[in-house]
Amino acid sequence: MRCPFCAFDDSQVKDSRPTEDSTSIRRRRQCSSCGARFTTFERVQLREVTIVKSGAEGEERREAFERTKIEQSVALACRKRGVDQERIDQLISGIQRQVETAGEPEVPSAKIGEMVMDGLKQIDSVAYIRFASVYRDFSEARDFEEFASTVAEAAKE
């Protein structure tokens, strides 16, 4: 494993343990060159999945599934909300597991977006609205108001 500090190609594993949800292995490493310590995570990848994104005028783009893109989007939606990082990791791991075990080689990005929205709805309503505002491309304040009112009504039920 390459050191993130000095880019040396060799490091030693000092400690390995499963994460709390047992979906990955956390490894503490030490660089053989500069001595810096860093953490890596090892996860099972069941299969290569391609994400199909819809573009302008009906054109489609395909790219490999990247967990980090979901992590960044969810982290941005949950920023300053006090959502426990463990719950975020469980949500993302669950989505990744669903995508990889679905048996489909190609998954529409809209399906993943809906999975994220469903998960955020259970975790934090503000994070849910934040994510939805970008995902559904709200263009006016009225769009926020209408969506927030539907979320508030659903919470009352």
C-alpha cells in the first residue's frame, strides 16, 4: 500500500480488525520509509457494476460504480446535522450491497439516487431535503417549500 505522506510503495500492517458492522476490515499501517501511520479499509467487491446516467437529449453515459461518490453526496447532505458517522456508513454499505447483489451489470443512477433518498429519509429529514434538492434539481424556493411540506406531512402520519 502506497504511503499517502511520502508515496513510498511499502507499508507494514500494524493492526487489523473488522469494522463494527463487519462489512470491511480496518487496517492501521506504518510506512517503511517515513514511519507515518495511516488507516486503510478493505471491503468485498462482489462484481463490477456500471452506472447508467441520463444526459441531455436522451443520451446516456456509463461509468463504473464508485462508493466514494455516494459517500461524498451523503456527507454533504448530512454536514452539520449531527448524524452519527456509523449510521452514514451503514446506509452507504447497504446501498452498495443492494447494487452489487442485484445481479444487474448496469444500474440506472436514478435508482441509486432513490435508494439514497429512502435511506436519508429514515436518518434525518433535513439531510433528506438537502439531498433531494440537488437530486431533483430544485430551481425555485417554491420547489423547496412544496417538498418540505410533503416531508412534514409524512412525518405527522
